[in-house]
Amino acid sequence: MRKKPASMKALEELGRVRLSQNFFLRDFLYSEISGFYGRPNVPDDPDLMIAAGRRLCEELLEPIEATFGRIAIRSAYRAPALNAFGNENKLNCARNETSYAGHIWDRRGPQGEMGATACIVIPWFADRYAAGADWRAMAWWVHDHLPYSAMEFFPKLAAFNLTWSERPARTISSYIPPRGYLTRPGMDNHEGRHGEWYEGFPPLTMPG
């Protein structure tokens, strides 16, 4: 059982934990809020953080990177104290209670579920989005191929929050028009395949 890091060296050592073939824990610890305001981004429960992060990496991020090439992590893990600071100061952080098993990897969600969120940019798609591609193409590709829980898309670079959860919600929402929910269970478009949206995309490649 790992203890909460109490020194720079301990945090450095935690960052060396390998979550999957291509990702280490350090990849998910950077935060502009932490860096600018001098607030440490240190997990309270490293074991839960690592367990959730491994599932996020192995089941979602690795297949995306194997298929589309290198992805960029924009924002990922936030310690509870850091996230609360971000929320209180209107720095685009939701309340802690709604971030558990999301950006706060080391807290379980309301039904006791483990989960983790990373905001990512896929350069392969960002270039196409800048040239006029519809964000829904990537949303439907992930929906049809990977066991995600939630996606939330943003206008800059077509970045999106990608969540893995033990209790997947299977919802897609966006701040890019058309805003709101693209799909969620019960909507007519939720089931079946949506290949017409992502013609020309590479086939799913699993890491090997």
C-alpha cells in the first residue's frame, strides 16, 4: 500500500509508475493551476489513482494512440484539494463531488465506482478539424470502438474529456455546435454503428 507522497522525491518516484505500454503516471500530473498558483497536485490515495489510471490507459488511451499516433494530454488527474481550489476560483474545475472518479482519480464515484478522466488532443484529428472536419466524426469513432464512459468535446483543437469508469455511462456531450448531448442511453442514435460519420478513418489498432 502506497502512502501519500510527503516529499518531492516521493512524488518523483510515484511519477515513475508505469500505467501502460506508453504512459507513466508523470504524464498525468501536470496542471497549469498547480504550476501557476503553487498548489501541489499530490494524490491522497496513490493505489486507487494508479488502478484507475491503468484502466484508462490500457482500455482507451493506448488503442487511440496505436490507431492515430501520438496523443497529447491536456489535463488529467487533479488532487481533491487542487480541484477544490480550481472550482472556488472559477478556473474551469467542477465541484469535487461531481469530479470523483473523473478528474479526481483517487476518489470513488457516488455508487462506489472507480474511474478516471483525461482531456486529450489527437493531433491527427486536430489537423482535420482545423480544416473543417466535424467533431462528431471522432466522437462516433470512439463510441463504436472503445469502452468509454463519457466524452465531452471542446472547441480548441477538438480536445475532449475522455472518461473510463467501472460503471460506464456511455454519454457524449459537446461545447462545439451542435452543443449539448450527442448521445446517451435511450436516445434513438445510441445503438448500432455510425461508420458513415468517420469514413476514411484508420481501423482500430490494438497495442501489441
